[in-house]
Amino acid sequence: MIQTNEEKYWIEPSHHHDREIRPGHKHLVFKRSAVKHPHNKKRWKKKHKHSKNCGTREPKKTAEVEWLRQVGKLTVQEKRSGNAKKKTTKKPDYQKRKMKKYKQQQLLNRTKRSVSKPRYVEALLVADQSMVDFHENEDIETYMLTIMNMVSSVYLDPTIGNLIKVVVVKIILLDENDTDPPLNILVNADVTLRNFCKWQKSLNPHDEKDPYHHDVAILITRKDICARANHPCSTLGVAHIGGMCKQEKSCSVNEDNGITLAHTIAHEMGHNFGMFHDTEKIGCKGKDGNRLHVMTPSFEVDTVGVSWSKCSRRDVTTFLDKGLGECLQDEPKELKDYRYPKLPAGAMYNADFQCRLQFGTEVKVCSSPSEICSQLWCEVNNTCTSQLRPAAPGTHCGKHKWCQDQKCVPVVDPPVAIDGGWGEWSSWSECSRTCGSGVSIMHRKCDHPKPSGGGKYCIGERRRYKMCNIEPCPVDQPSFRALQCTSYNNHTYNGKKYTWLPYFDQDEPCELYCSDLNDTIIVPWGEHALDGTPCNVGTRDVCISGICRKVGCDWVVDSAAQEDACGICRGDGTKCNTIEGIFTKQSLEADYKEVVTVPADARNIYVEEMNQTENYIGIGSVTSKKFYLNGKRHITLAGEYTVAGAQALYERDNEWEKIRIPGPIKEPIVIYVIFKGKTPNPGVKYQYTISKREPKTLKYSWVLSEWSQCSVTCGGGTQHRKPLCQEMITGSSIPTSIVDETWCDPAEKPEKLMRACNIEICPFHWWTGPWHPCPVTCFSKGEKVMRRRDIMCIEGKEMLQPDQFCEQSTRPHEYEPCNSLPLCLEDR
């Protein structure tokens, strides 16, 4: 190459030279600016089309009615029932179900408020034989630590909304001929992931305090892996979504194709943290302007100029707030085994080495210093080729200059790290519900100041919650979950519109699943169930930001206050009796057999079959012929119901039934066994609590009634309070009833009170004069003698007004009979 002040000239051998004609070799001379790269952008993209470089499978949330047959899947019923036959299947493992429920309760118990706390990801790095062979002449450990330095920087970026530190605790370089236990690494990424996850679990010390215990295992390979295929393709990595802290799932497989390996590892670890790909479908794009998001499904060009989307921030925060990252709380001891490079990747590995990492052959850079920071071009087989990726940060691009953020800038000291600080708390949000226990939230942001230069994210409480509008909703109102499903009735799904009913999944109680009227499809709607949605039958627990939060009997979020078996908040369980028994009677024909009658006000009603059976458990009313569950030849689907005014959960795992009613019930109910022919009864266990009947001592005392109504509305009247005899329970301040006066001591009877009322002068009123004498002194038979009085309409005290000014309906009568007159003598 010849360079002048105006232009660069390239000299290369001619490919059309005939050696026999003339000695020597002809060369071509041409301007650098006239060169058209054979791999221009359009052609490169066509040749190296960027498909979905991440091979991680994201679970499909849409499901068919097959869900109904799975253990733990329950339907919340809203005015529907069916003739659902019991399906004869393998008996469910009761101990496994019990253990799963125990783990879920433990998770709920340790889930606290949304608190930002330091998390430490202890990583195991494993390089396979292909990596070791490729880096045989270089320090492979330094290369891997350089990559992990970049990964750590990505997780310290404040856009992730949490303080997460990635620390390498162990590096293993594999020799496939001498690996114990053996590890089979194939082109098929899914098979390799399965093999690697199993392999790394066997190596992991069980003790969290062991300095070599790892939280996540990262396999790095130079093999051209492919998800769901046995041939090479564009897949760069695979991982398990939400696998962090699960020993058999906290792992990933990553293909080394240069410095972008850091992005691949950060991306796959994001999946381990429960993050999904950034797509418009979930509300986040793969890019924010020119800045690439870490969880973009297609790794494009940038390796360090990346950030986390709001969706990723939400997903990782939810994952940690759910208590799924408990293994990350122990701070690792400082290991002296590994020394992290202090220089950026480009300063450690020059442009030539970066080309070799990308193309895997003896290549060298062919970019000019002016363009190397935005696009790295490499000479491969005498052709200048690019993957359209920039050179790594720190790559030399001029005298005392290096690449940063895809620009050539002067070399300066790194910025000073500034730790983040919390801003002010917001005001309480509007209550999420108008009745039935809603949620109000206040929050603060880590922006006073924002962390920068590698500074730490804020530590402490980021959100606070309080319950609001806890008054019960009207009895006839649909459940809050049902109302949410109904709001999607006008939405089109697969080209059709459906009427949606709530579908409750015990494993994901804060997801909003809805099913059609016939239970043929089940669809997740929205991001999650709204705040205030009940998530644990028989408790006050509600969903908050997609997490099932514990609510105490004092209506405080995350409170430990609990009701005892008697329904008393923080009680000791001594105020009630527990009634329990086992019904073992058999029947030789199809019939309804009464198990037990449960009285009104009973609590903690629990009924369970002791083994699988084709019989059913039914619940009916004592006072009417109504059946709440399984009656009148109708078999009810599993789910939530209202029984005698109380919420009930009916579970049916294949042929194993149980019913739980926290109560109290408003009326007595009858528990039945509905026999199906000669099917044997394995036994039905029942239990409930009822308040103790404590003896009551009565006392009687005098009280005065409320003031009576005034005798007139104006012009001066009277009202009074009269003594009454009141019955009360000793030790209580609440009266039971008013009884006959003979129960009270007459000597203590108070005087009747009287007072004037409505003394203001009436504006217009009737004045009545005295009765005039009868017009005669006696009366004859059949004669009716009347006397009269004067009636006048008066204003105030003395002003006479026309009669129409006064209220005619209250005008006193003017005449009355002379009933005191004697009969005349002639008629005697």
C-alpha cells in the first residue's frame, strides 16, 4: 500500500499474468476509495442473515383443555357446571404434591416487600476442547476473565434496576479424553445443554459457603452449535428460563465468536434470571434508538453499548422479589486464583486477534483507523470481509486514541464511579379496587443521583404497599378475576371472539388465565392479574405486581399476624372445638350417603377422600334441597365456589377429591358421599371447628330511651325520654335486648324526662276558638244536634289571614255533636 496526503493506493499481483511471455510478475495499482467490498452490507446480510441467534425456547402460554387433566390445575367457576367424568389415570404422588405445596408456602413466607439488595452470581466457567485447541498459544484464562469482566459491567449497568455482581469462582478447561465424569458436547445445542446441566450439578459443592460453590454454570465452545438441529446454524447460545438457583437448570451453552461472547453470556444469563426476549409483542423493542438491548433475540453489532429494557428490568425484579434468587445473597470470599484484566478488551486483544476470533483462521485487520471503531473489516482469503461488528472497546485507532462507544476518542482515565442514591417517595397510588381489598403503592427511584461509571445501584426498599377498600363486595358481584377476564370479551383471539371465564392455576396464581365457555382453550391475558386479585384461597393474600403477597389478619402486607382455628386474629386456638371423623360406610348401589352435618358458623371445614375412587363428594343445604357441589346428577368441575355464603375450594386431582372451606358458613350444610354403583368407599375424612358454647351471665339495668318525636313541628311542643329495662351479658358492653320492666329493680327506676321542642313560631297556623253552646236544650228522637266553634287562619300571633294561606289538610274540624243533651219530654 502507498499512502499520500490525498489518497491511499493498493498494489496487488495480477491474476491474469502469463509467466511464459515475459519474466517477472505484473501488479495492479488502484485507489483504496475505488474498492468495492465484495461483502457489502446488502450482500453480507443476505449471505449471513441474522436469524434468531438465541436458541432458548420461551414457553408457550396458550394451552388447550389438556390443562384440566394436569395435577394442580383448577378452574375458577362462574355460574357453570358440567357432567365431568372422573378420568382413570395413574394415582398422583401425594407426597410430591404435599412437598410442592410446602415449598410454595415457604416461598410465600419468605417473600418480602420490594427491596433492592446486593446479589452475587458465583459463576463456573467451562471451556471445552474446541476452545482449548483454538487458544492453545494464548492465555485462555485471561481471555475468559476479560469476557466475564464485560459481562459483569453489563450487569452493573443501572438500567437493570438491581445491584447484581457477577464473580467467577472456578474455571475448568476440558480435555475430552480425560473428563470425569464424561461430558458429551455436540452441535445440537439443546442436547448439549441437557448434558452440561446434568454434568455441572454433579460437580457443584452442596455447601453454599464452599468457596467453589457456583450459582450458575457457563459452557463456552468454539463449535458451531444449533438449537433443535444436528447441523451448524446461527445459534449462539441456549439456557433455561428462570433456572437461576435451581441446580439442574442454572446453566447455559455459549458459542465463542469473538468479543460478542460477552453479550451472548449476559443474554443467556438473563434468561436464567427469568427474562424473555425483547419484542414488540411484550412491549419492548430490541433497540432503544441506537442502543441495543441485552435481551434482543438477534445479536447484531454492538458488544458493550448495550442496556436493559424496561421489560428485562421488570422480569428480573419480579424474579428476585418472588424469592427465586435466594442463592445469590451470600457474598463470595475473595479468591486469589484469578486476576481480572484492568484494561478494556480491545486493549488486551488487538484488532488482528479480534479478526481471528471472528473468522477462526490466520487473518488480519484491513480496516482503516478511521472506520475500525464502527466496523471491523478483516482480510479473509485475500478478501476484506466484515460481520458488521465494531472493534472492541479499547482497540487502538490512532496515536493515543482508542475505541469507545464505536467512536475513536483520546485515551483517558476511566470515569470516577458514582454510587446511586434514592429519590423522594411518591404519594400513595389510587386503590386498585373499590371493594374486596385493593392495593395502594408508593415507590421511589434510584436517581438522586443515578449510578454512573460503574457505581453501585441503590440498596433498600423501593416500593411500599398498603391494603385499601377492604370492605366486602356485594354478594352477587362476580369475582375480581372474573371481571378481568370479562374485559377481554371484545378482543379477537385466533380470528374469533369468545366469552371469557377465569381459569385459576395454583402454580401461577397471579397470572390471568381465562378459558372459553366450553373449556376448550385457555389463554393468558395481560401482563399478569391486577393488584388486589386473591391468590391463595382461604387467606387474605393478594397479587401485587404479579407476585402473590402474604396479607396478615391485621390487613398489613407481609404481616405475620394470623387467625387461629377459631377465626380470631392472633388468637391461641382455645375458643373453639375441633370436630373430626372418618366416614367408612359402604353402599351396594348408586346412592347419596350422608357423612356429617356441619352447623352454621363452622370454620376450617376440610373434607378429603383417603384414596382414589370413582365416587364423589357432594355438599348440600340443610334448609333447602339445594346442592352447592356435585348433586342432582350434575358433577361440578374443580374450582372455587360459594358454599353457604363462604368461599370454597374444590380440588380434584384425577380421582382424588378434597374440599376446603375457610368459613364461617352462614347456614348448616350436609356432606355426602355420592356412590357410583358398587364402587368401594376408601374412606372420607372430615374436620371443622366450631366456637365453644361458654355459659353466659345476664344482668339487667335501667336506661333512658332516645328523645321521642316532638309533638308539633312549630309553635312549641314537648318530647320525652322514658325509662326502659335492658338485658346485657356480664362482661360485655353490648346490650342484647329490651325486656319487661319487672326484670329491673323498681327502686332504681329513673324519672321520665321531658323538654320543650320546636318553639319557633309557625308562619301560618289555624286558631281554634271555644265551643259555642248547643242551640237547643234537648233533642228529639232521630235528630242530630251539632255545635260549632270559630276557626281562623292566623299569621304569627295575631294577624288574621284568608283561609287559603293555611294548610287545608291540617284544618281542625269546626262542628261536633251535642252528645250531652237530654231527650225531649214529648219523646220519652
